[in-house]
Amino acid sequence: VKYHYFICDVFTEQRFGGNQLAVLPDAQKLSDWQMQQIAREFNFSETAFVLPAEAGHTRKVRIFTPTTEIPFA
């Protein structure tokens, strides 16, 4: 199975600076376990998984470090 993702630099105004963040823009078919494994594979400080919106919102985002899920800041 192939999943699309992109990598962006956050907390910076300079290219190739700041922290790397992996973003999977369509994570609705991924299990919690798969999200954790993908975050571990990227091994960035954080990996973001974008899910369909819940009532009253435009999107839901879950954030994982290589070892655990953390609250969206």
C-alpha cells in the first residue's frame, strides 16, 4: 500500500532550517498502530496525520512522535 506524504520545515523562515515535519494528508485508513509505526520510521520530532473533520471542524490532526501520540499544540 502506498501513502502520500510531504515533509516541511516548521518553526523557521529559512529553507532547510527549523524542524522537519512529515504530514500524511489522508490518514483515514490508517490504524493507531500504523500511524505509530510510520512516525517511528520517519524518526522526526513529530509526524502529523490528517483525518476527516469532526462536527464543527474542517479537519482532525493527530500528532505522533517516534514513541507516542501527543496532543495537538
